[in-house]
Amino acid sequence: MIYRKGQRVLVQGITGKQGSFWTGKMAECGTVIVGGVNPKRAGETHLGLPVFASAQEAMARAPFDIAVMFVPPAGARDAALDAIAARAAGLVILTEHIPAQDVLAIREAAAASATRIVGPNTAGIVTPGAGFVGIMPGHNPNIFQPGRIGVLSRSGSLGTLICLNLTRAGLGQSAFIGIGGDPMIGTTTREALAELDADSATEAVVLVGEIGGGMEEAAADYAARMSKPVVAFIAGRVSPPGKKMGHAGAIVTGHAGSYAGKRATLEASGVSVADTPSQIPALLRSRLSTSCR
Amino acid sequence: MLAPAGIAVPRSVLCASAEEARTAFAEIGPCMVKAQVPAGKRGKAGGIRKADSPEQAADAAAASLGMEIDGHRVDSVLLEARAEVAREFYAAIMTDFPAARPLVLFSAEGGMDIEEVAAAHPGALRRLHVPLSQGLTQAAADAMLGGLDLGPARAAIADALTKLYRAYRDTDAELIEINPLALLADGSIAALDCKLIIDDASAERQPQLAALAAPENLTALERRGQAAGLKFIELDGDIGLLANGAGLTMTTMDVIAHLGGRPANFLEIGGEAYTKAEIALGLVLAHPRIKSLVVNFCGAFARTDVMADGVTAAWQKLKPDIPVFFSIHGTGEDEAVRIVRDRLGLEPYDLMEDAIQAAIEAAR
């Protein structure tokens, strides 16, 4: 999901501390906010915006394109199902630590609807010059500047660092897609890569991954078919391996997940893999100057 | 877990001493004595023994108690009535993360670990994704077993699978596995061993299961971190690090290693934990080998001013005897840099590589 200028955003959980803080930041950045949701404060005005009882009520009275969830884990399932029932085109789930079986319910409902999900446990999406949805420093011009590089990242903090490095090097960003750090997310590495590939404003892509899971491996064959250059950084080269579901888990994911495996798979698909984030701008420049466009 | 779901399990008694095992034998009879540890492959490790008399039960318990299996000390053994097993199967329900669906796994060959079974008898393994909204119906379980030679046990196995699915849902499990699921000589089906992986995120609505969870193998410092709600891992290097978010923390470790240093810890203070910078600093500094410290913040959700306030206040209080090197960017950056300058008289590095390089040199 790429945020497009003028897209209307509903903030679920707008009256909370974080919801209020980041609603202000999003609006400051140009994001169009139509209102928020808090069933207990429906009918009130908060930050000058209308508060609705549900996303479904909001859709009827203040239509929106994207809902963003500032909702604690225990309420996340119901809030997401509400946004899906409201036929939101996009749903950005920031919430971390949602019980996995609740995520299964959310994903199943979304699959039967037209709602696209980013997250859970994402820091959100940023389109410099247009706005951002989530908890990214999209309003900070040292970090985000309009440009031609698309960035997708599992991590919000690392994604921020990489955009900072790009901006320092004079490489602005066409879009940032934070896909989220959970093992089960609505937009995968491969899907975000395909979106940036289809985006006419994007000339090259930075893929920011992490050890664990098989999402980077699953994106590699797509990257191999792309005409746009892809540069990757994978965090966790020296980290101890994370928790797995043992042999039963291996039945599903094979033995994907290691740094070496991810790097080899990406490199075999023509992706340049950086050793450190600061190498990314130079790799991009060399790939952009040699790619046929 | 299984008995309430209606899946038969052998009679058993938990014993913490050889004497208890001797007494329990009178109740249980011929049995297996199983070391109770949160690890697999207990049999191979010598943690499962056979007992046909009270003396053998006591001896088996005495041999197992106190031994270590996969780093876990055996504090109790389970005396489990020995059933006459006709056949062994494998059954599991798990959350298939890439597919975002519950997955039922069944194999007509059980007993060994499922990866080996899948490799040795691929035709015996069945898998079925289940729509969460419908659950695992008896008909779907029946269909899944089609083509397997299960004889008259088929209906009972399908029934056990639907009950296992129920248990998976009721316990918010990530994985619930019965291996072996046994067909007994009397034609009944029983679970002879069960493994459950709890979803940590569901602990609040599964308090009784969370209380049962196996304690992790943690160092004293790691336990302190866990008690404070922080994911802290002690490593064998000498460069301490404090960063926000798992991605940035791993990257900081990677760059330390890339530049020739060795990280002393992993410590994540991202997400809701970003206000815990003070506790976090105490943990990092308590590491016995630490010679210098890198503080690398890149604030998205986590406000760097809040983190810098916590770290510098703690630094002033603890007055550590090692050098510290900061790099700070993102949300709250200007205020955070001012705090570090005013309180510690230090100038944060613009690039994290430079802060890390300085920390590595200082540690030499």
C-alpha cells in the first residue's frame, strides 16, 4: 500500500495519547484525516475532528480510504473487523502483540473483502510530499524527501535509518512501505516489492529485511524478473537465531530464515546486498547508472 | 490440555523423588518413567525409562532426577501407565504463518519427529488448511484421511483430530502436537505424548497456560530484563549497545561485527518499551565484560528525547566507568541531542558507523 496524496484517513483510537500525538503529526505532513473512532466518545470532537462509534458509521458520514489502528492488542481483532466491514480500501495495523489466532480471523475476513492490510506491528507508510499513515517521522525533512527510491522494510526504526542515509546522499524516496515485524502480515515483502515495481514514480527499490521467516526468499524470484534495480539490507547477520516451531514449523517453512540463505537467494536473483546501511546509497547509484531505462 | 478436550491420555502420576515413584507404581502398574523437561528427544537423551516393578520405578526416577536434558534440569518424572500399542500416528494443528491459516498435519507413521517421517514416508503425510470461520469438521477430517490405510481406526482418528483442533482454538496455541497418537490393542485412540507451543501474545487471556509455561534458559541478567519487560540477550563480546527496535538493534550488532568489534548484548527497547531506557542501561552496564557502549537511536514511534532523557539520567546516577558514544536521529532528535550535550557534555555522532568505530577503538 502506497499512500497517495489526498487519500482520506480514519484514525481508530484517535483519543488515546499516541493516537492524538500521531494524528497531529500526520495532519502536519499533509495527510487528510477525516475523523476518528472511539465508541465511548462518539459524537464528540477531538483535535477538531469528529469522533465516531465505529468505522462503519464513519464510512457513512465521513467517507475514508484508509483506516489506521491505534488500538491495544485486546481490541485489535474487533477494530480490524469493523474497518473491513466498513469496506475500507486500506487498513494499517500498527498494533504489536495481537494474539496470532486473532490475526488469522482478521486475515480471513480481509481475504473475503476488498480491504488491503499493512501490518500488524508496522510503523506505517510514508510518501514524502504527500503524507504518511502511522508512526513514522514522515514530517522530518532530514529523514524523508521526495524522490525516486521506493523503500520497503519490516522494521520501522531501521527503515527510518535507511531513509535518513538515502536523504543524506541526495536520494529522495518515492514511497516507504513498512510491512511490519510480525511473522504473519497482510502485505508481504513480495507484495510490497510488486507494488513498488508497478509504481511509476519509483526508479529503484531498497528492500530491508531481517533474519527469520521466509519472506525475503519468497520475494527473490519476483526481484529477478524486475527491470528496476533492487538493493537489499538484511539485519541480523550476527544475531542468535530466533524461536521456531521446531520440526513441525520446518514442514511449512523449510529451513528458510538464516542470513546466509537469504543473502545467497537474493544475490542469485540479481539483488545487490549491502553489508551496512551506509553502503546502500552507493550501491543504488551504481545500479541506477548501469540499468537500462 | 487434552483430557478436557476429550482425547484419552494414559493414567499418570507426577513424582519428584524416587520414593514417590516407588509408591506411585502401586497405583499405575507397569509404566514408562518420563523426565519432565520442556524439550524434545527425551528418549534419545536417556530421559524415558521402562519400569515393571516398584524398585525399577524408583531406580528410573533416581537416574533421571537431577540430570540435564538440552540445558533443562529434571526436577520431576511422570509415571505413565504403559498401554499396549498397536500402531503409532502423528497429529498436529499449527498456525501456518506464511499461509495465515490453521494447518492440520496427520501422518499414518508416528513416533519419530515429523520431519523424518515426511522425508521417509511422504505418502503417509496429510496436510489440510482449515478456514477459521468453519473450524475442522468431522467430514473434512474424514476426507483428509482418505487413501490412508487406517483400518477400523479411521473414524476414531478423525474424531481425535476435530477434538485436537478444538484444543488448539481453546488454548490459543501456535502448535499442538500429539506424537505418538496411538491406536491401542483394545481399539481405542490415546495421546501418548503432547507438545504445546503457547502464543506469547495470548498470555493475558490464557493466564492458566501462561503460568504453566516452561521457564526459558536465561542468565540472571536476562531474567532481570524479562522481569522488566525487556528482551535482553547476553552475548560474549565487549561492546555494549542500546538501540530502539529489533531491526535497528540487530543492525547495530551487525555493524559492530562488520567493523571488527564484538557485541556484548542484544537489547530491544522499541515499541512500548521505549520509556524503559533507564532500566535498560542498568542491564547493559551490569554485563561483566563491557568496555564501551554505543547508544544508537533512530526514532520512529519511539521518541528519542524520551529515551535520551532516561539514558542520561541513569548515566548520571550510575556514573559508569566506561566511555559512551551516541548517534541519534528521528522523532525528537533535536531535543535528544540537546539533552546529551547538556547533561553529559558529549556530542552525538552523525553516523552510527562513526559512533561504533569510536566505541571499538575505546574498547581496545
